[in-house]
Amino acid sequence: MRFKDQTVWVRADGSGRPVVDGSGRAEMKYRESDEKSYRPAAANLIAIDGAGAPRDLGPDSGGARQSAARRAAAAKSPLRVPGSIEVWTDGACSGNPGPMGIGVVVIDGDRREEIGEYLGVGTNNIAELTAIERGLERVMAVAKDARQRRIRVYSDSGYAIGLLEKGWKAKANQELVARLRKQVAAVPNLEFVKVPGHAGVPENERCDQLARDAILTRDD
């Protein structure tokens, strides 16, 4: 499910509906592995896709089985375009706000580069945007013909893609968004690809792991 434009894990019953307490609140985590959980009103949770199944905190629920089916389907999706430079990105935040990390995988033919970086304390949206910024910086630094190539940025953040491709107004993080928009405008053949988060898409999962590892191994 989604909560405030973020993909979250929600405890669900066998039919995939959020389990709520007497006050109508559900149990939610930003990451399945997080120890801390939150209790938003169920009315503030939004189904991700047509199946409407939340990401369940319990291993044996119907919601978990439906999520597994979506992961298998997503892993087979034909996302790649031969000859393009791929920039896979993801941001992680332990709590929101909280410690942030990013993961980036750049693929250009047989060449592959991975980046994991701890950013400090902030929000998930900042992490998602910064991951895209780092990925594009790296492509422009190492690919001399990048401005003549097709570059595809893969992200599971509808927020980031909305700001950078669809013209959404930035109500927060305005300096970062302005910098990124300038960066995007300088790349003629750039396109964004929305991928499902935590759905078994291999490179997206790898970026998520890099981001979470960056948080776990941070040097405070």
C-alpha cells in the first residue's frame, strides 16, 4: 500500500484488507525489516494497484501470497531497451524523517557500477531524489557520449518522477528539485521508467539493498 506517496508494509487479513484496531488504525512499517511500526488511520492508506493488496507484515497471510505473485510477475517484465544506458535508483529512510541511504546501479552494456551512500538524516523523498541525482552525475562523468545516448532512469518513486517528468509543483525540497530539473534538462534523450518497489524487479531490489546497507553501516 501507499501512505503519503510512500510504499509501506501493512498488516492484512486473509482477504488482503488492513487489520485495524478499535479506533480504525492499522499497523504499518516503512520497511518490512524495521523494528518500529506506526499506526495510521486505515482511510489514509491507498492500494498500490488493481489487486489492492497491502504488503503484509505477516509471513502466512493472503496479502503476502498476493505480493509474491506480483513480485514474480514484475520480475519477468520486459523493462530494458538494448543500447540504452540504464540508471537504476532507490532511496531508503529508516523512519521518516530518519537516517537516509541511496542505492544506484548504472549499466552500460557489459559495464556495471554500483553506488551505496549514507546521506544523513532526512526524508524518503529526499533520498529518492538524491539517488537520481547521483546516478545522472555518474553517467555524465564516465560516459563521454552520454548526451548522444538514450538514458533510462528507473525509479519506484512516483513523487520523484512526477516532479521531474510530469511538471508537478515542488512544495518541499525546492533547491534539490531545481538542481535536478536543470540536470535532467541537460540530457536530451533521457526518460523515466516507473517500476514497482519491493516487487522482485532485480535491479530495483539491488538498489534498495545498497541503500539499506548504507544506512546500516553508516559511521555516526
